Amino acid sequence: MSELALFLVRIGFVAVLWIFILSLLSVIRADLYGRRVISKLAQQNAPQLISGGAGSISSLAIEDGESFEPTQIAMLTGRTAGTSVDIAGKREVLIGRASSCDLVISDEFASNMHAKLVLVGEDWVLQDLNSTNGTFIDGRKVVTPATIKQGTTIRIGTTTFELR
């Protein structure tokens, strides 16, 4: 066999070897990371972001024309479901897992300092404190501070509550 033929066989063998290695890496990558399959139903049920621009306050939920002066936070789901926390006379309520919070949530998806409710004028405003898993109002993720209206459901992790 001539030297040229031997050289071409070696180049061909190296090329086939590299194609095999790259296809093997492609399969391993697909197994590790996979492709994210999102069904149409999941896209419809995906939480929507609440944003009102920089420094603005979004207004959500049911407006019934009456002034809304809640005196308690009622826990709807979670480990403390059925209980309520008195907020009468408070101007700020800190929510999270830390014992220093005004509303302590025993939820593994809640941050230590997860969110806070602040009384601004006559309205309660909910602000997410850069939590890992987010805060949701009526299924929509809170991005900027949002005004809480009567009938609004707030969800942090698996815990839901509302102002009453």
C-alpha cells in the first residue's frame, strides 16, 4: 500500500472517530439537559408577570367601590390553614420563614424575608423582597409593588392567604 493511501485511511479513521465522539456528546447532553416540552395547556396556565413600570404600583383584583380596611390576614392553604393574623393598627407586615417576621410561613418554598405588605394611604401594597420562588397575586407573579384589593388571593410557595 502506498504512503498516500495509508495517509488517507488514517485521516478517514480520525474523521469517523470524531463524528462518533461528537454524536456521543450530543446524546449525553440530551440525556442530561433534555428538551423542555411545554404543552399548550401549560402555556395557558403559566403565571403571568405583573409589572407596572419602574416605581409604579399595579392595581389588581376586584374593585367594589368601597374602601377596604382589612383587620386580619386569613390563611387559606398551607400548614397554618384556617388561622388568621391580626394586622389592625399595623402599617407594615413582613412575611417569611424567619421568626422575626410578622407573618411566619412554614413553607419550604418561602424565603426567610419573602415579601412585605405596606399600608400606603388607604391601600395595602404587596412587595416581593427578591424572593427565590416569587410571590403571586391571583396566579400572576409580582414584579413591582402591587395594590391589594378585596378578594385578592396571595400565594407564597404552597401557602395562600388573603386580607379580610
